[in-house]
Amino acid sequence: MGSRAAEQRQEARQLAARLSAEGVRNVALTWVDNAGIARVKTVPAERLAAAAERGVGMSPVFDVFTSDDAITASDHLGGPDGDLRLFPDLERVTTLAAQPGWAWAPADRYDQLGLPHPACQRQFARRMTERAAAAGLELRMGFETEWVVTRAPAGPPAATGADEPLDYPCTGPAYGMTRVVELSDYLRDVTEALSVQGIDVLQLHPEYAPGQFEVTTAPGDPVRAADDVVLVRETIRAVSVRHGLRASFAPSVVAGQVGNGCHLHLSLYRDGTSLHRTPDAQWGLAPDASAFLGGILGALPALLAIGCPSPASYLRLQPSHWAGVYQCWGVENREAALRLITGAPDDPDGGHAEVKTFDAAANPYLAVGAVIAAGLHGIESATRLPEPQTGDPGVLGVRERARRGIVRLPATLTEAADRLEKSAPLYEAMGDVLHGAVLAVRRAEEAHFAESADDAIAAATRWRW
């Protein structure tokens, strides 16, 4: 143990020296709270070794912060007492291309005795990944990131978007090349910055809503995928600022318009072989892959409280908007909450699944960890996938949906939180402290916006993510 600690100290010193030689003066250490906000402590580059050895102090109260920076409480967390230590992941230290003089690292949280903090979402994601590995499963995950870009206001930006007209820097049609022409320098800088930082961009394109774009990045192990999406968002934000623009990842930028999703893609492997490419199996799914996806499908009502954590999320979740608001799955069906993507027949890694309901208000570490927990429960309980849905379930009559066993997913955060509260598999996976903190934040968000109109919810949360 002493030898490993000495190696880590030496590694941290060498890394700090390299950063300083590159002109890096400060390192941002981030964690994501239960409201989906990336919080930060920064250290001078020359202090990175000390941070890696002793950690950086922070309060556990951040686990019960809400999206508007109010503080609630759970049975275990809340108030001014206690302290935690942030430890940067040295393997993920990244020099930031759009913030000269800065580097970034995700952080794990421990208590003063060096024990893992039970509400650390990043360690929860790692535990679930290790639990899958113990079952012989390797997961590869990746996110699609959608955002809306506007021109920054001339004066100091408002904390919320209340009564703030949105000035879009592009006018081209949805998915149109015109938007790429109008913002070619900006989009080039986004992809270049991501590439310099080691993020493999698969594609970038205009989306449906005004000023909306989407970038898809390559899959990786679940913890890395969650790290990557944090880095992607903050990089897009930084590039936007440098172009005099402002980026919103909020689920609902303008009430009544198509919102921003953050779809989670996943694939399963055993011994390096895809479980989505099983010859002669129905839908190409090996039994464990089918059961895993069945577990996710069954848990979706509770998972919404993880992946759609804001009242603003439910402004986005509307039928017939490709958001996946019914509890069903389909093969290449963009209206299904769980979409199976078959990929090209000759691509051994082409098959995977997509959870369409999630958005960028979600803590990505909670999202990947909870999805893995739900999938593993599906395997343990030998869950079977029902028949896939074809077409838009939203155009079916109530009786026809009932005949097919298709139900509406929770339409409010209250409904989703109620389902999470009753989910034994997710409670067991998360543990009492983390589960309780998440629920406390969801209940506080519900109460805060209980009397708010849709427009007010969208305006109040527009620039929080």
C-alpha cells in the first residue's frame, strides 16, 4: 500500500510539472450533484500532487443542493456539519482547449477517514460497473448531447431566462446545412476542442428546435462515458463563450418547443463478444442481453426520476415528439422509450440500445449506474422482453395501448419520484444515503415549482444546465 501511495505521489508530481510546462495554471476538479449541476473546486497546478494525496475539502451538503442553489435535507445529509475530500482522478486530467491555462479532472469523494462517501455518484457508477463485470458483462456506453445556442446578451446575463428574448445566431431549417454554414467557425471550434481533449466525436449535426445542435461521442466504459459527457458540455459552453454565444443544455429551453435530450446508448459484451449479435436469436439478442434490456424497460418509471430529474424534464416528455414517453421498446423505433439499434449486419459492434427519455439535467454518473442496476436486476429475475412496438404509440387509442400492454411513463416528477421511492432494486443498488439524498432533491424541486406555469419553469431553468 505504501509503495502504491508513493507511486501515486510521484505520478501526480510529474503530471503537475507537465501541466505547468504546458502553461496550465489551474485545475478544475468537478463532481456532479443530484440536481445535475457540475460543481467545482479549483487548485493551482502546482498543488495537484497535494490534492491527489490529501484531497480537497468540500461540504457534504452539496448532495442536497437543488438546481436553483437552494438547500434541502435528507435523513442523512444537510446542514453545516461534516466535511469530505475530493480526490482528482489523475488518469482523466485533461488540458482544456477552450480555456487557456486550465485543466480539468473529475473527482471522487471520500470522508476524512479515507472511506468512500456513500453518496458519491461517480463511485456508485463504478460499483455498478464492477458488479456487471463480476457477472461476466462488459458495458460500453455513450451519450448524445443536445444543446441550444443563442447570442449572449449585451449586458450581464440574468440568472434565469425570465422575460429574456432569445437571439438565435442561425436561422436555417431543422437538420439543414444552412445552420452549419452560418455557424461553421463555431462548430469547427467545438469539434476541434473536443478532439484535442481526447474526445472522439462520431458526428455533429443541427437538430429540430431553433438554434439546436447535437454531438455524439464514441462509447467507452460507463464511468468514462459519464466523465466524457461532463467534459463535452463544459467544452461546448467554453467555446460558446469565446464566440460571444451562450449554450443551454436544459430539457426545456422554450416551453412548447422540442427540448434537449441526452440519450444514453449502451451495448453489452461477454468475453469480448457482442451480445447483440447472437446468430438465430430473436432480435439478435443473447438471453442475458434480452433480460438486461427487459430490466431497464421494467424500471423505466423509476429511472425517470434519475434521468429526467427536473420539472422542466416533463415539459420535454410529450407524446409524438421522439422523446419516448410510453413504456415500450422497439426495433429502430424513435418513439419507443427503449430503442434497439440493429446496425449494419457486417458490423460486429453495430448493435446496441438507446434510452431515449434521459436529458442533460441528469447526473450522468447516477444515470449509468442506475441503468446498469436495473439491467442486472433484469438478468437476476430472468425478465423477458415483450413484443416490440412498431409505429407511434401516441396515435393509438387508449384501449389499443392497453391491449398491447403499453402505459404512459410518469408525466410529472412527483410520479417518477414516487416510483423511485418504491423501487427495491434501485434502493439496494444506491444505498440508503444516496437514494435518500436523490429523493430529497426531487421532492424539493417538485415543491419549488408546484405553482409555476410551464413558461416560468422553462425560463427559471434555462441556464442552469
